[in-house]
Amino acid sequence: MDIVWLISKITFKQGIRSKVLYGIFFLSLVLFFSNLFITQLFSLDTGKVAIDVGFSVLSLAGLSIVFFLGIGLLSKDVHQKNICMVICHPVSRWQYVAGKFGGLALFLLVAVAVLSLFSALSLWLGTLSLGGIQVLRNFSWLMLFAAVFSHLLALLTILAVGFLFTVVTTSGYLTMLLTFVVYIIGNTLDTIIKVLVRGDFVQADVLFVKALKCLSWIFPNLSAFDLKVHLAYGLPYAFSNLVWLSAYGITYIVLLLLAATALLQKKDLC
Amino acid sequence: MLTSNRSRKFLTFLIGISFLLVYLYSSQQVHRYLENTPSTERAEAFILSPAFLEIAAGEFKGLMGDYLILKGVSFLGGRYDTTESDLDAIQTLFKQSLTLDPYFLQTCYLTQAYIAWQGKRAEAAIDLLEISNTYRDWDWNPGFFIGFDYFYFLNDNLTAAEYMMEVSKKPGAGTLPALLASRLSQKGGETQTSILFMKSMLDTIEDDTARKQFETRITALEGVYIIERAIAVFKSRYNRPPSDLRELVTSKILEKLPDNPYKKPFALEDGIIVF
């Protein structure tokens, strides 16, 4: 476990050194000021607009970290054989995968925490003239925390997908491309199925819908992690749903990391 | 060497200053040109089905919805004349925005303001407002707008009354929708329904002023109902409606006309009893 923690620490420090955190801090400031300005363009539901902007920036920043820092670092290790420097020591491959993921998860956690703080601050300031953050229907800090947590879980899921593709493919570019495709599918598959089932705009074959439903068991359902609407409109969200969502996300991540480790064991690295 | 360096620096400085002057002058010309050019901008919407936008927007649905609303509003706020094709585009923008975020109250208000009021497209507005009404099931505003559109633009008092009755049960609606519902329902020929509705609402009201308003309305409606039954008897007896409500008394169907709690006599206008 010490080795896993050591690799996590090193990866986290690599992240800090990569200056991405400065970019995130700058983005937070931009978000903070732009949110104050954008909310003034609306006369109703301004809190909802502030949440939309805040979480969108959170997503963009998180995705940048996952794609450029997370996948970039891992890809450099695996594809450019830097990993040999680590595994020539008494470090097993699962320890390497767990350590790398732990370090990047920690880095994501810090980045998301910084962005969320700025986001919450701009939300508070944006709604101040209307009577404060409590003007949002059924607003609760707990729900805000749940929304941020589920967002972090979604980012970690994409990161785990990136880990798997890094091991499977032979180039960083291909890894990014495939991970991006999974991100798009994960975010849209549920909506596509709903639109097809609703049949308002398109009529789809029953078999086709069933095939899509099967795919939704394979690809991560990232739209399930999106609790923005619940937060913005104070819609009821059962605590049990959050528990199941967390269990779904964590098990999906663990399964992907296990698969990545198994493939890495078989891979001829050096 | 020194002279050559100096002259090079001076030349660079001169070029820089020249570019700065040209920039300032051209910028001034562009501003002047834009100020004097009348806006030829027309409203534009993405020629994409709302379902496609819903899929394509991914996790940024809310933000995309906000953008579409801003796109529509910035056009409406910047022009004074709006053509039919502009309204078509605005309507599409609002529909797309509502598909992306059906809870957004801003879209609901703008639909009522621009599609129903300004565009006089009540049916199209109702279609969009129905989306808000379905999703914002805690909010009385969308249902109130729909009820109003049915009454004011489509002259459908009974449907308007149905919406007002539904709205009056929602939190924060106040007494106005219920009072309007009772009047519209009576105008639509459903006086008994109107009385039953008002009586059922009376049980839920604790505020004294509101209770008094409701009791007065119930008394008025009960008076209307007595007159309506008397008119039916008059019609079966004389095969024609009474030309005046006093005929109901002179023909001995009623001993006297009921008292109107609104301090004016009941009247018959276009076959409808007015109170």
C-alpha cells in the first residue's frame, strides 16, 4: 500500500508541476467574473443560469485534466516506455495502475474543489440581489455537494476509460480519441434511447432500441451523474439514488482498472 | 554601426506609429459605418430538430438552452419590427430551448410575451407553454398563461376555466385564478361546476379576506344558477328565451330576482347572465 501511496504522491506532484493548476485557477477567476455578468442577462431563474455556467466550466476544466494531463501522463509512461523505470523496481503492475489513478484522482479532487468553491461563490454573488442563494427553489448545500461529487465521479469514470484505452492502444492520440468517443456516447446514449422511445421526432425499430439498451450496459451512463437540473430547480432526489449512483460509478471504475491491470500484465512493456 | 542601429529603431518606431494611426482612423470609420447602417439582422434558429439538439448538447443542455434564449431575446430587444419569418425563428428557438431545459421559467415568460401577445400565435404558444406546465408542476404561472390564452385569444371559456381551476390549487397562486375560473366556467355554461369548485376551494382557504371573496362569489353564482333554471322553465313554457330578466318575475316563474352580492342587478347579455 505504501508503494501505491508513493506513486500517487509522485503523480500528484507531476500534476502540480505541469502548471495545469495555474490554468484552472485562471479559469476559476474567469468563471467567477463571467458568471456574475451572464446571470445579469436573465431576469428569471438566474440561479439556474449560474449553476449551468459553473458546472459547464467544471466539466470543461475536469475534461481538460483527464485528457491532457491524465491520459497524457499515462500515455507517456506506457507508450514511450517510461514505465520500465518504475516496474524494474519491486512494483507490481496493479500497484502502478492504482498509484497512478490515485494520484490523478487526488489532483482532480483538488481542481474540482477549487472550481466548485469559485462556482459556489459566484452563484451566491449572482443571486445576492434577488435575496441570496436561498432564492433557488429547495436549495440545499447538501444537494450542491452531491452534484459536485457525482460530477467528480463522472470525471473519474472517464479517466478510468482513458487508463483502459492507454493499455489497449499504441498511441496517445488514439487513446484520447477513443476516450472522447466513450465520453460522447456516455453522455448521449441515454437521451438517444429516451428520444427513440418517446417517438416524437423519429420512429425507430424495436430491435434497434433494444440493441442501444444493451449498449447502455457496456458504456458508462455519464448522464446519470448530471444532477445540475435537480440542484437548479430543487427537484427531489432520493439519497438512495446517490448511494446507487456512487456504487455504480465506483464499481465501473474498479472494473475498468482491473481490466487495465490484467491487460498491462500481458503487455510486453520493455 | 551605432547609427544604423538607431535608424533601425527609429524606422520600427515610425512603422509602429503609422500602423497605430491607421488602426485608430479605420476603427473610427468602422464604428461610424456601423452606427449609420440600419440593422438588417433577422432572427435565425438552428435548422435542427429539437431532439437532435438534445442529443448533441450532451451534458451542456442547460447552457445551450440559455444560449438559445439569449439569441432570441437579443434579437427581440434590438428591433422594433418583427416579421412573420422572424417569429417563426423565435418560436423554433423557444421550442429548442424548452426541449433542452423544459423547466426554465424565462422561456415560459418569453413565450407568453412574444409568441402569444406580440405574435398573436396563441395555439403555438399554448403548445410550448404545455411543456413548461408539465415539468414545472409546482408553478402556477404556465397554467395561468395557458388559461389566459384560451380565454383571451381563443374565446374558449370552458378550457380556460379548467386551467384556472388547476392553477388555483398550486402554491402561491392566490385567489385570482380561482375567481377567474368560476367566472369563466359560468360564462361557459357550467354554473353548477363553478359553484362546486368554489365550495371545494373554500374548505382549503384560511385567510379571512379570501374566504369573504369566495363566499360572495358563491352567493352570486347560486343566484345565477337560480336564474338559469328559471330561464329553462320560461323557455319550455313560451318556446323562447326571456327578453329581459324581469320577465321571469312577471311570468310568475320567480317571486323576485335573487340579490347580487356585487351590488348591481343581474343582467342578461347575449344569453349569458352577467353579475
